Amino acid sequence: MEIAPSEIEQTATLVLKESSRIGELDLGANKFVSLVSSDGDDEDQLEQECDHSVDLMTPYGKRLLRERPVRPSFKATEWQVQSTSRGLGDPLAEAKNRRALGDIGNIASLPGGVEAGKVNRPLTRNFRVQLLENANKKQINVAKKPEAVQKKARAAVVKPHEVIVISPDTNEVAKAKQDQRHASKKKVTYTSVLNARSKAAASNKALDIDSADKDNDLAAVEYVEDMYAFYKEVENESKPQMYMQTQTEINVKMRSILVDWLVDVHVKFDLSPETLYLTISIIDRFLSLTSIPRRELQLVGVSALLIASKYEEIWPPQVNDLVYVTDNSYQSKQILVMEKTILGSLEWYLTVPTQYVFLARFIKAAVTDPEMESMVHFLAELGLMHYDALKFCPSMLAASAVYTARCCLNKTPAWTDTLRFHTGYSEHELTDCSKLLAFIHSRVGESKLRAVFKKYSKAERCAVALVLPAKSVLSSTPAP
């Protein structure tokens, strides 16, 4: 028989009205509610309080309590629901009670390995956690056992010993290989490099020019000889060709005017010497590949100066500054477009051994003073202005500038064993190039292009432009 909610409310009202012990009923009801909502640790107390609460009710209230479903007892050996009638059983009420928990599948929520019929104590929350921990520990132990067995099996396996028969010939080969290993393990130290170089220089009666830089890491003493040997191998790859026969609108005189103007601009912006030599190299390489009109020759020069400045300088000049030195003959956009054109023609290949690279090494080998160094640079820059100097490679031009400068300043001997060792040229091989430089020097006072002359006429550069040309070189016989 189903009980409507309205009947339950009426019954509760009647129970409260008919009870003569209202205070005790409230107390019993409150205890009943609090015990039902507990965790199940006080089952005995729950039963006692339920009995007391039933005694306080009227017969109609007792009947209502019997017909409502109650929480199962946790002291049973099986999951089932017991009636709370306690002698007042009603077959109709028992038939309408809830099904046992085991019938609705709740037994599957028990931990693995625990059977419902074997529970010896109330299944409280703490006990449930303990059962889960024990089940997990058993699974871990079972999983670890095969690994331990495998480790013991691996340890029990003994690798067979390999027997190698060595013949007398094999012993000799093995010893030779061992000696080679010991020789290769010997480190090539800085001292050993200097000693070997000193011995080589002594055998050629040449001075060791790098001994003073043994503590200078930037001098790269261990690699400097190999570096310059490489420079000499590749210098002809980037050497510009004689190109005037392919140019229809420019000539040798125009090129000299352009270089003279660039020397003046170089001094005005106070740029490094590397920038000047790289600028002239870029111009000649580009003109040997591309024919240009006369009106763009200065544009090529100023664009090449911009490229070289970006490559060598920390603070290169701005494009607007270059526009200003051209007296606004070109716009900024034109310079940038020509810069891109030049780089495209050269395939962005700018790392080339210019004449200045060899000058730095050869001046060091000549053991020069400030006057001698300025004289070498003066003759080298005079050579930059003349187109005929392009037929000589950069290393020969640098060596010839050193030789001609020593002749101008009456240094004896004019060509030493140290210079011959480090430059790779004999005095006889430098005759043609040196004679060209001496001839250019002899005509510098008559030329209208005086940027280089003014630059080296100042006292800060020892006024080497005022020194007379080397007559011994001018009167020498050209090499056959």
C-alpha cells in the first residue's frame, strides 16, 4: 500500500498532538536523525534509540515507522535488509521493503579480492581505505616478483671468454699502431709551434716576427702562417680582370678621378684603411663584370664605399651623408638600388684578401718605424689610383710597396731574408711592380689628382709624400 505525502504530514501532526511527552519525543527524534546520518560506527546506539523512539509513538506512528524503509544492519553476514518491526512484523510491510543490496549490484563496489560473506567487522569508511591499500600492495608485490627473477637469471648467465691467438707478425703490427696512437695523442702546444717556426726561420736566416706576440691571443700566432698561405692561394680567385676594353663610356682617367675623390671622402669620414682598399676592390670587381654609363660611375663608387663601410666599420656613414658628399647628384633610393645591384653581381662575396691584408703582415716582417710604415701606405695608395696596377696580384703589390719604400728611405739591405721568407717573393720577382710604383711616385707632383699627396704631406704621417722617389728602382732593369 502506497502512502501519499499528505498522509505522512497528517500522521506527523497527529503524533505530535497525541504524545503526552513532547519533550522526550523531540529528543528521541533528534537523536534518531543524527544517528542515521552518522558513518555507521554506532550501530548499537542506533538500535537502542530507535526502540526508545518507537515506544514514544502512538500505534498509528509505530505503523508508519514500520512501513518506511530503513538502513540495513552492518552486523549481518550477508548484504540484506532486516525489518525493524521487532515482534510487530507485518507481512504486507515486509513484502514492500527495499531489495537487498546484493540484488541490485552494489556488491561490485567492494575492493578486489574481498567477498561480501567474509566480512568480519562493520565496513566503515576507514576500513574500506585499509582494504584498498592492502589490495594495491599485493598487486605491486606480484608485479615485482618476475623482475627479480629475471635479474637473477641474467646474473646467472656467464659470457663465454673469447680466445685470441696472436702471431708474431700481429704483435709487430699492434705495436706499430700503439706507437701511432701515442704520437697522435701528443698535443700540439703553442710552445712547440713557436719552436718549430723558430727553427724554420733560423734555417732560412729569417727572424721570428711573431715572438713578440706570444702573449697576444688576438695575433693568432699558431695559425697566422697557415692563414697567409691560404690568402696567397685564393687571391687570384677574387682578383679583378682588366676591364676597360669592355667599358664603352668610361676610361682609365675617369677611374683615377673616382679613386682620388674616394680617398678624400675616406679621410673626411675618418674611416679605417681596410675600408678604402675593400672599396676599390669592390669597384674593380663590379666593373669587370658589368658595363655602366658614365653618369653612374660616381654612384658605383659611393655605393661601394657604403658596402665596405658596413663590412669593416663599427659606425658606417649614413646614406644621407653620402648623398651630401655627392652634392645631391644622387638620391638615397638610387644609392640603395645600386648597392643591391653590386651585391647581386658579386654574389655577396666580400671576404677577399685585399692588398691591405698583405701589407699588415709584410710591414711587420720589415721591422719598420713610423716613417717607413707611412711610406709603404703612401706608395700602396698611389698604386690604387692607377689602372695598370690591376695586372699584379694584391700580395705582389704589397711586397713591391715595401721594397720600393725601403729603397726610397735608403734602407740596407733593400730586401732581407726575413722579407723573402714571409712574402714568398725574391727581389728579382718584384722588379716590374716596384718600377711601376716608383714611376707613379715620380709623377705625383705633376698630377692634378692630389688627394693622396695631401694626405701624406702632413706631419702626422711623417710627410713622406715629400721624399724623393727611388732612383735605384727607376733605373733598374725589368725582369725578363
